[in-house]
Amino acid sequence: MTTAPVSITTAANAVVASPCVLAAAFVHGAATAMARKQRLAAAAAFALRFGDPASWRLVSLDERLAAPVALRGFAAFGALTDRVAVDAEYVARAGTSWGHHASRVHPQLSALFAATAHRIGFTSQEAQRQWATLAKITAIAGSDPACLYRHRLDAARDQLTAAIAATHNGRAPITLTTPLHGLEATLATLDILDQPRAKAGTTNSRQAHWDQLAITAPVLVTTMRRYLAQLGLSLRPGSVTLIDTSLRHLADYLTQHHDQVGSAADITRSHIEGFKAWLTARSGYRGHRAPARTTIGMRISHLRGFFERIIEWDYLDAPTRNPVFAGDMPIRDRPLPRFLDDADAAALLAAARALPDLFDRVCVEVLARTGLRKGEFLGLTIDAVVQIGDGHWLRTPVGKLHTDRYIPLHPKVKDLLQQWRAHRGENSKSALLFIDRGRPVPQTRVDRAVHKAAAAAGLGHTTPHQMRHTLATQAKVGGIASVPAFGIVEDRCCA
């Protein structure tokens, strides 16, 4: 046994094999005599050129990359066997079949990984790409794949992403991001990770934005983040995320146009007036030229609440009075909620039943027959369907109004939910009913399902929430009273 030089980052569980033992393991398992001869020659050439794996890791990056592919293969096999970390730049540029060598080093885990990925919905090719990506990450981390816990995976993944992005104009290609995204779900199903990481561009992008703002206004950012931490103890995560965005908008405006403002105590009425004009001039969502009045009102109300609370809570970094007034919120139009008439509602359901994707069919039928909100629909659990007496009922999760309820199930809905339950299988650790490839189905997929059905029915822009209004309207017209326990909602369109 030899040890790697002190200049090499070595995993705590590294086991460095002697060159002879490593060469024997490399040659072992070759399918033919020719393959054994080629592997033996590669091991001998590697020893002649570099000496041993420890010496190879001290050689310059250019010299290692210039070695023949057979020698680079032996080096990859040695790194994965020894569990000694390799620099990310080499891993990203070596052109080595890391997945193939990892399968030779960890044959049982490789087979289990492929079977697990296939079980949760990935194709064989997708599973192979995930495994190859995992092999690169373990090479960088210097770890056994089964011991690649969150902190090790995150550090190695970030190094690999940066190294590959450097060769692609600073952006990670989809050939990396897609298998990385799927890899998280497979590792979570294998219990190597507790849960898959959220999609890139959510929590991480907010953190990066706060870090950038803190360079210019560290006191202001500290106050805002302290406030958000307190809100996180009492509000739902989705509500805190919205307020987070509003505060970052204000901080962004101040750092761009009033860089002398370094704290919340420095913010005056004139800054708020400028921010209102800046916010209104921004482009809106979904191609709209400006933000909706409801969005502007929400942002301004978030800021009013921020100043009001930090003053009440006696924060040291707080203005003497609230610079945001109640009159700053624009007066919103309050049109009646949109709903589908009976003909359009029937056409939508008929079109949905002809959609090829099972989730799309389930989604539209359940929303139309139950009036669930998107979040409630996606929050349904595998035990949501219960039998009470002779009938079947759907138990909704605690949602927007902090209540749950039972909704009587239409037979078509019950049958579709049973079909989805069979399609979903029992392989996920999650209790959620709507799981796809080891992850919760996102709300955007619900939107797409409704849009597909609406397009097939020849309808215009239709949203999932319109189906809720439609059911409420149908109930009111049919003479059914508002019964929250049954999920029949009292909408303004029914008043």
C-alpha cells in the first residue's frame, strides 16, 4: 500500500492500491485474450511514462491530456479504484469513458443504479448518462459512489459544472444539466441522498442574487434577510418566496440608482417614489409590456409590511417612519372570475379524454370534477381516496386556506386516479400521488395539460383556475349550496 503525496486531495476513505495490484485489477475481467493483452500493455506503458498513479497526479494537466486514450483509461480506473480525488479540469476534458470504468470498479452498484433509474421512469440511455455523470463526480470527490452524501456531491458537482461551462462559453450544456437533474432523483430513490435537489434556478439563484447585492449594501441585505428568516417561521414557503422577490427588487433598484443607500434606515419617501416608477416600467410576465396592477400592488404591499414590521420589532436598522403609504397600492380592477359555459366545459372534457398522456387526462378530469386548486391537486397523497359508507371521497391536503376537506368522487375521477396509481407504482419514497421520475410533478405541467386540452377543443387561453370557477358556477346554477366540506367553493361568480 502506498499513500498519495500530501499535495493531493485525498478522500477520508481512500484506499490506494499498489501499481501491481491496480494493473492486475485493470487486466482482470477482460472478455478476450486480445483485450487482456491490450490492457496489460496500457498498464505497462502507463508505468513507463508516469511511474505510478500518485506520480501521474503530479504531472501537468496538458501532459496528462496528451497521453494516449488507453493510458487515460488506466488512470481513470485507478482513480476510481483508489478513491483519490482528480482535478475537475482533467475530468471534464479527458474524453475518458468514466461510466464504463466505474461499472468495472462497482459492478453491483452499477446494476442496481440502472435498475432503479429504469424503475422510476428513465430510459436505459438516460440511466447510462446519469451513471457516467456520477462517475465523474465521484472521481472529483475522491469518494465511493455509495458514500457520496449531499455535501460531497454538491461540491464535486459545482466543480464539474464550472469546468465544463468554461469550455462552453460559460454555460453548462444540456448534456450535463439533464443527467445531473435526473441523477439526483435516482440517488434519492437509492437512499444515497435524502431527497433530490430543487431544479436549478430557484433557491440557488436567489442566494446568488443576495450575495451579489450584499457586496454593495451589506447592512441592507442583512436586515432584509433577517426579516425573511422571521417570516419563514410563520408563513408558508411560497409566501416567503414572493416577499423575497419583492425585497430583492427594492435592493436591486437601490444598488443601481442610489448606491449611497446602504441600510433600511437610509430609505426615504423619495426612494420609494422612484422605485414605484422603476417597477412600473419593467416588462411584465408572459410577454406583457408592463407588470399587472395586481403584481405591482403585491410588491408594494410586501414593502409596506417590511417597513411596518421592522419598525414595530425595534430593528436598529429601521427608518423613523414607514416610507410606503397605503395609497401607494394601485386600485385594482375586480372583474368577475372567468368560467367556461356548459358547451365549452363539455368540449374541454371530451378533448382531454382523447389526450395521449395519462397525466394530462387525469389532470384535466380531476380539476374539472373537483374544483381543486393546482397546489391542492399536486399535493394529493397516495391515500387521498377513501371510502365513507358506500361512496368514495377525495381528501384534499391542507392548502391555501389552511384547511382540508372531503370531496365526493365522480366514478370517472376514481377510475383515472386508480390508473395513475398503477402507472406511478410503489417505488418512490414520496407519499405524493403525482410523482414523475422520482420528483414531484411541477405546476407548469398542470398548466400544459389544460392548454393541450383547450387547444384540442378549439378554445382560447384557458387556465386551471378557470375550471374551479366553472365548477362553482355550475353548482350555483344547479341549486347546490356552498358546502366547503364537500369542496364546493363560494366564488364571486356565484354570489
